[in-house]
Amino acid sequence: MNYNIFVINLKRCVKKKEKMRLRLSGINFSIIEGVDGRNLNIEKLKKVNNMILKEWKDPWSGRNMTWGEVGCTLSHCSIYEKCLNENI
């Protein structure tokens, strides 16, 4: 079976990227630059036609979504988009 492996990595996490390259040595994979939640705000989300549902609360903690979680979600969405666009 042929699998496509994607590794999401934040631009600022150079050591983690190298660690994954070593760990996946000999395996074909693609590194995708992740969306860094530290660099997000409402205005940036509006520019990419996204918003946070303010009423949403984490069912376990009762807190709102963090910017890191928003960045993580957007990073995964970019991989889904890539798969759709490239028929993967």
C-alpha cells in the first residue's frame, strides 16, 4: 500500500524538524509548515475567511479554544486541501 506521510512543523521549531528527519530517515515524507498560533489574531483569521466560534467550549475543561489549537486546526486543514487539490 502507498501512503503519503505529512509532518507538520512550525517554522520556529528547527530542532524538532531535524529530529523528525532523523526519525523518519529512509521513509518518504513531506514537511508542511504549520500555522503558528502565536502569530494569529482575529484580523488574520478574517483575511483567510475563518473565525472562531466564541460560544464553543472544550467539553472537558470548559475553556475556549486556544490560539495554538486554532493554528493546529488550520495546519491540518492545509494538508486536507493539498490532498484534495492533488487527488491524494
